[in-house]
Amino acid sequence: MAGVLGFLVISFGIWGIGDIFRGFGRSWLAKVGGTEIDAEQFRQAYNDRLQELGRRLGRPITPEQAQALGLPRQMLSQMLADAALDERVRQLGLNLSDSEIARQITVDPNFKGTTGQFDRFRFEQLIRNAGFTEARYAQEQRRGALRRQLAETVGGEIKVPKVAAELLNRFQNEQRSIDYVRLGPAQAGEIAAPSAQDLQAYFNDHKAAFRAPEYRKVVLLAVSAQDVASTIEISDADARRHYADHSDKFGQPERREIAQIVFPSATDAQAAADRIAHGTSFDDIAAERGLKQSDFDLGLVSKSQLLDPAVADAAFSLPVGQVSAPTAGRFGSALIHVLKIEPGSSKPFETVEAEIKNEMALERARPEMMDLRDKIEDDRAAGSHLDEIAAKYKLTTRTIDVDRSGRDPGGKPIDNLPSGANVIGAAFSTDVDVDSDAVTLPTGGFVWYNVASITPSHERALDEVKDEAEAHWRNDQIAQRLAAKAAEFVDKLKGGAAFPDVVNEAGLKVEALGALKRGAGSPPLSADVVERVFQTSKGAASSSAMKDPTDLVVFRVTDVKIPEFDTKSPDVQRNDASLRRSFSEDLFGQYVTKLENSLGISVNGDALRRLTSTSESD
């Protein structure tokens, strides 16, 4: 027994028992001050990020691609910054109540349904697709809100330097004028057909441009909420009930011009009401309390726009010109004065019946669509092909032959592909007969795809692409001649020659174009030409190609108009807000860096490599 135990001790020594002890206690990935980022926490966040990117791109992200994009370090940097902020939040004792977090979630426009109200089903579907449970999502919302409070405290009141605002205003609004002439194939002269030797040499030098692309035969099965909705019948009674419950949506609701004075107690409100009953005006009461017009005038609003239900009920039960009795509202006891009433209007049910039924069918279709998705996934897991699944549920598949650019073998774009889904990219990221995850549609539907066969990319002989090769050769010859002629024109202009004199010899006419601005084309000139204009000083000449190298422009900058700087103009005010936001983000970034340095950061590099390595993912 002693000999056996001795052998085991020697074996562990040889095989590296030290690795066991070295790994002990290293479940953390990084530390910021006293806060640890757990390795499993990072793994979950990292996988969530990969899945999110995969859904957006319509194809899975491989570990190699993630490493090439620098995602591991980006994720770790973000988590370190968040941990540093969370540590500072704890030091300051900041917090938010559960009711406030719930309020923020329910008013989030992303979670509103077709009625404009919070949609529980939509909320659960979106957070589930993003990889969250409800508790985890609420926790992340709380953390995010507290971080935003800290960010607003650090960079909320930044004043933009005047020099920066003036430079941005000039960059956006500076205008230039030019004289120009366009050179096209007609100015290249006669180009004889290439000899067989010249064409063969050209083809040999540009074989990659004439390769046959890879084609894939892809079977598609798409299921959208609209597809399921078309099978759902909505009764007239249900549609009329929906019409009655949402009458504001199908017309213009009644609106009232309302004024409101809030008192600290019901006694004060009743005393003011008694005075109004004996002849004191509502405005006099407001003036006595030191209120400005904007303090008590709520404007012309509909009932749904009033946040306080008690105030809304009271305001919309009064005749015009009358002041209400004291009303117990959320913020105190209030007197309400109705100044004006605009009657509401509604569309007849018959004119919106089809719209209502389609909307209701879509609402009912969503849970059914999710059930159908689960059934299809179960059938795929059982080995059924998409054609068999489509027949089972009375759906339709579509088979396409397509290259990476979305064109068929004839070079025509594939029409009627699922909108908003990169199905082509997904199909080219997998292999034949691989069960890939469905692509999620922006409307909430799904597209399943299966690659039936692959025709690899291959080189083609000159005889197969002779006409195409000859056209490319000819265009290259034209581009070379035009570039030489444009250089000749520019040299003469730089030498002091008049523009008309330079181009008249070529039978061309000088054109003028003004009000050119950065960042956009100005017909007939492309954005590339305009960009070149703004790289050229006043009085100087230059040239630039349009989108096609056989279409060149030679120009001279004749005028540069510097914009006035008016701090009250909408453009300058928008720029000021944009610069404030940019400076604020930069300042906050510096704050986070300082915070990380003061708290101290430790990173477990071995753990990071293990979590994001290809072998670990596999």
C-alpha cells in the first residue's frame, strides 16, 4: 500500500498537481476595488453579447470572429467601468425604489403595444429574446439608472467653447462655388478592339474579377405574425367592443383648455373656492399665490394627457367657464377651471373595421406564433426536413439559388426575401444540412433555412467571359485616357490659363455650380467630387472621378462662403447640444478612468483566455 501511495504522489507531481492549487480561489475574472467580476458572470454576459450580435447579423458569431473584433476586451472594459461605477454608487449610498424601476419599465416605448399602453407579452418576449429573466432585467435597469444619475452629475452642465461651436458651424455650413467640366467616354477618343494577346494578358492579370461566385441552394421557411393572423377570424362583436374601448384612437378626442391651482391643504382650497363663488376671479387667486401663467395653465389637452386621474375626471365633467370644487389629486387639493372645449370626433366603425380586425388578429397571433415556433423546433430536433414541417402545418417553403450578393445565377437580385433579416448572410455562414438557429424578423417572425447544396466558386476560362472581359478592358483604357487628359487640363489651369480657353479646344463648355456643402453630393456631382472640392483651396484647380472612373470632373474653386455664427439659429443650437453631449461623454470617460485608477484594477488574464478561447467555446 505504501508503494502504491508513493507511486500516486510521484504521478501527481509529474502531471501537475500544482495547477489544481494555482487555480484554487481564482473563480474571479477581474477586481475593481472591493468588487469582483465573477468568471461565470462574464461568461454569461459575453455569450449574451455574441447571441445579440448573431441575431442582428442573421448568423452566429464564431470565437475566432469575436477575437478578431476585439469583443472580449471590449466586454471586459465595459464590465470594469460598470463595476467601478457600481462601487462608487455604493460608496455614495444611492438607490432607487422598486416602484420607480417598475414605472420606468412600463413607460418604456419599446414595451408598448398597439394600444399605446404597456404590453406585458411584448415585454416578456423582448427580454427573453435578449437573454434576460424579469428579475435580472429589473436589476440591470436599476444599475443603469443609478449609473446615469452619476453620469449626469459629472457631466450634466458643460458649456461648449465658442471656438468649437464656430468650427463645427463652419464645417457643416460652409459653401463653395466652382467652375467645372465633365469628361466622359466621348473625350477618350476612338478605342480599337483589343488583340487576342492583349485581351488574354488582361484576363490573366484580372482573373479574380471574373471568377464564378459560390452559389448555394437554400430552402427557406418563413413564419410571420401576419401569416398566423391571416388564419384568425375576429368576430364583429369583438371588433365593435375594441372600437368602443379605444375610441380615442379612431378619431380626435375631446380637448379642453384647462387651468389648475394646487393648494397645500383641502382647507385652503375650499377657502379659495368660496371666494370664487362670491366673485373673486380664478386669475386673481393665482396672482395672490404668486403664480405665473405657465404655473397654472395646462394648455389644450385631451383627457388621456392628464397624468392625475382625479383631475382628469373633474376637468372633463365641467361645463366651459366653470371652476370645480376642491379635488383631491396626487399633488394636493386642486381647483380646476375649464376655459375652452373642443369637441371630439370619431371615424365610423365601418371605415376602420378592417384595420381593427387586422390589429386584433396580430395581437392574438403573437402567442400562437410562439407556440408554432416551438412545435417547428421540436420537429427539427426530431429530424424532420423543412419541406415536411411546412406540409405538416400547411406552410410554404421556398428554394432559391443565390450568391453572397443576393443574386441568382442569371445575375438578377432575388426578390421578396424576408424583410429585415440577413438570411443570405446566415446561409453562407453554415454548411450543407446543418440545423442552424432561426433568424428572427424585426416584426417578431422567424425564418428557418437549410443549405441543400453548394456550388463552389471557381475560375472561368476567357471564352466564358470574353464579352465581359472586353468591356472591362475598354473601360480601363477609357479611364486611363481621361485621367491623362484631366491631368493636362489641371496643369494648364495651374499655369494661369483661363478655364474656357483650356476646354474650348476639346469642344467642351465650362459649367458653374454653387452652394456646395460638405458631406453630400450636389447633382450632377457625386459626394466624392464635392469632398474633393472642399480639399481644394480657393482659386486652385483639381480633378476627381465620379462613381464610375470613366466619368471625371475637372474643376476650379471660384468662391468660398464662410457662414455667419448666430447663437440663436436652430443649426447652432443643435450643434451646441451635440457638442455638449460629446464633451460630457468624454469627461465622464475620464472620470471613469480616474475612478478605476483610484479603486485599483486586477485582471485574471488566464481566466479571460480560457473563457474566450476557441477550445473553451467548443
